[in-house]
Amino acid sequence: MTKKHSKYDDALFNDIMDDPEKVRKAIQEGVWTAITHHKKIGNPICEWRGDRVVWIKPEDINV
């Protein structure tokens, strides 16, 4: 089952994209949701530290 696209969706998207603070907040909330989900289900995440990728164990994820 797919969601029907509407002009309202376009207007909402354009409203968000025209406001840098709304974009920042949407990205921040998405990242927080993903990190929290990984921790909850026991999956590690990776992070760029210095010049390399470092894997972080679920128990070491700070949310």
C-alpha cells in the first residue's frame, strides 16, 4: 500500500526546505531517532574520529 502524493506534501516540504533551522532540526531528529533505535535493538553505530571510522558498541552509545 502506497501513500498518495498531494500538493500539501509539496507545500510542507518547501516550507521546511526554505527554513535552514527547520532543516537542521529535521536532520537532528532523524539522527537521534536512528541512533536511539540502534542502541535499543543492540546494533553498533559508526562515527568518524580523526582520520578513521570507529565502531561504537550499543552499550557505549550515549543518547
